[in-house]
Amino acid sequence: MHDKNPTPRQEPWNKGKLVGQKQPLKLEEIWAIRIRLELESAVMDLALFNLAIDSKLRACDLVTLRARDIAIGGAAEFRASIA
């Protein structure tokens, strides 16, 4: 049998949106984000943001980090090496 009313196609979630590599954040934008996170007392988010900016890690690499990657013996290291 042939349907007279075919199922409507769902529109792609990224239709009309810019995809791909984005422009880097400006220094003013970085400091604005840091200040907002400090005011909200979002310590973990601020630490992840600072790590991402300072290390220039990609988001996919940043989210796979574990506390043991940057802490040895229960104390956070001032510098961490990512292999």
C-alpha cells in the first residue's frame, strides 16, 4: 500500500547555524567569563575553564580529564602534563 500522507521530514538541528571552527575568544570575553564564574562561586566550572584556556585543550580532550590526571597524592599539581 502507498501512504497518501508521508511522514514529515524532521529538520536538521543545525540548519541555518554556523558549524565548524569558531573564532577564538577575545581577552575581554575570557575575563568576563572568569568574573561571572567567580561571582557565582562555580569553582569547578572556573577551574575547568582556566584549564581549557591555559592548556588550549580541545573540548573533547578536556571532558575526558579525571582528577587523578592533575592531582597526585590528593594534592593538585601546579602544572599537569597531558600525554
